[in-house]
Amino acid sequence: MSGILAEAGHITGLSPENSGKTIFGLQSAYAKTTGQEPTRFVASASQMADLNDDDLIIVRFNHIDDDAVPEPMPVVSLSRA
């Protein structure tokens, strides 16, 4: 079963664009203070336009329940918080 979830945080670990896609990490303030690794996502380069690690953003993404996802999760939408 899939659904749309949301997570807020700061962009970290931004990778170079590859074939119109960008992989990036997203880390909440809580995750940063507890030393958790950023959650990895993939978004189109157009969605990432004008965003950087100073921005607090909200990521809405597709997630498949009960499935360990070793790859970055696909982003549905990005917005500044």
C-alpha cells in the first residue's frame, strides 16, 4: 500500500543533477541533535530550483508500507516551510 507522507527539515548532502534528477538528504532539527542520518530523497531538478541548505522545506513523498527502501524515496512535491 502506498501513500503520501510529509517530512520537514533542512537539505543536506545535495548531489549534482543527473539526468534531470537530484538526490538529496533531508534532516530535521531533532534528527540532527540525535545524530540520525538524513533521509534520502530524489526530486526533479526543476523542483529543486532555488532551494539550498539554508531553507527549511517540507517534502511530500511516496512511501510503500512495510518495504525497506534502500534507494532514495521519490518526491511528490517540495515547498518552503
